[in-house]
Amino acid sequence: MTTPTVKISRDQHIWAFSADMAPVVTVDPGTVLEIETWDCFTGQVQSESDTLDKLDLTRINSATGPIAVNGALPGDSLSVTLIDILPNEQGAGMVIPEWGQLIEHAKSPTTRIFKVKDGIIRMNENVTFPTRPMFGVIGVAPAEGEVGTFLADRHGGNMDDHKNGIGATIHLPVFQPGGQLAIGDMHASMGDGEISGTGVEIGGKAIIKVDLIKGKAGGWPITETADAWYTHGTTADSIDGALKNACEEAAKLLVDEWGFTMEDAYIFLSVAGDLGIAQYCHPSPGSVIARMRVPKISAAPHPFKM
Ligand code: CA
Ligand code: ZN
């Protein structure tokens, strides 16, 4: 059943994931919702003259929600399936001053407007490419305090992994009763690393389904697709640390859930796992996010044994 029974508008949103945030809706596991999300600039970028220096930077990365799930308790996973992601017709990408892997080569802040239609993104008359819709921000209430939606940590947040696209299920570790899911920062497309700091930033709608896995959770969000599961690791600014965190999480699950020895998990991940970068737009004030792709095999078909 994929007909949404609950709708949430883009104006029901948060700017930070906080431990004590109140839900806008409480639903049962298995509920299908339609959510609307703002683009990360909250509609402030409409033309190529709208460069970052002209924006109100307090209005960046809203996340629609929070959505509480009945029965979610610390130690569980709140599993959200992105059944469909439907971008609007115009998005934007940017060169942001002092950000990213090529910034010393860029002459000026630049905004590029993209048109999106029928699954194709048009950058200019020569450059077109297929959409790969995904959400940058997917998270739940953290263990304590407040984490802005610009950052990523164990609760998720600004994960910026394009594997969080149509058909993926993201298993978020629950830290607070109800979990308190919020989602935003849609991209019509975003590459590994997001090296300038933006995807094709766009608003839109999505159909999602929420569910629970009782008594099982990763150390960070885990993304499951048809053929693989992906662990994540985040740090403030160390790609080495993020990569190591993603590796350790994958090995831990193979050992704890599927009975691998640590040595066999280590070798299996070396020969069949794919270590990669989700987000590494540095320098920038954002987090660094790595992932480990673990192929679904009969000996470890899911992140958790159930
Ligand atoms: Ca982002
Ligand atoms: Zn974004």
C-alpha cells in the first residue's frame, strides 16, 4: 500500500535536530506519508544573480517534520523508505566563497540555474544529464542537545549521500522516544563528494514509508538498497576518520549480526566492499561523510539479522 495517508507541508520544518523537539505528526509503523520539502535555500535562489553572499544564511537546510513513530525507543531503528522523490522544475548549484575542492581555481561566486523536466537536468544548451533524485538531510532527534541541519552525526542530518535516493531504506538509530524523523535538502542530482558544496538544490515532494526495527540499530544511519547496504561514518573535518568509522561499522555488523570473525569481516570488506566518499566539500564548515558498500550476499543479506 503506497497511497499516502498523511501529508506534511514544507512549512512544517526544523532548522536543527534537537533531543527534545516536538513532532508535527505521530504515526504508526508502516504509515505512508507525502512530504513536501523546500530547496536548501528556502526559495531564495531564483536566478543566476542570486549568489550566496545575497542570501539570509539563517534559512538554509530546512528539514520537513519532525515525524514521530509510535513505539520507537532508543536502541531501535527508525527505517524510512524513499518510495518516490519528485523534484520541482528548477534547481540551483553554486560556487560558494572559500568552499570546496576547487575553490582556489574559481574566479567568483557563481550560481547556475538548472531546469528539470521528464527526468533530465539541463545545465545549459550543451550540458544535460539524467536526474538522480535524493535527499541530503535525513535525521532523527540526537542523543542530547541540538545539532543544526547543516551538520551530520550519528543521528543522521546532512548526510549528503546520493545513495539516499528513490527506493532506498535508511535505518536511523533512535535516540529519543518516537525517533522524530525530519527530511530536507532535496537534490535532483548530487555527485560523490559534492565537491563545490551543492547538488542541484531543489524543492519538491516525496512519498515515504516509516517503519521500525525493534532492538537493532547502527552507530550511524545505514542505507539499504536492492543489492547492498551502506554503513556511514562522519567526522567534523577528517576524511581519514570518517572512512575508518564507516569501515568499523560494517565490520562490526558482519561480526555481531552475521557471525563473521573480525579477520574474515576485514578480508571480505577488502575484497568485496566498496569504500567511498559521500560528502567531502572541504574546506567548508560542514561535516565529512564516508560510506562502505556491503553487497547483499546470503551470509549477510541485510544490516541486521532478524
Ligand atoms: Ca547537504
Ligand atoms: Zn543540498
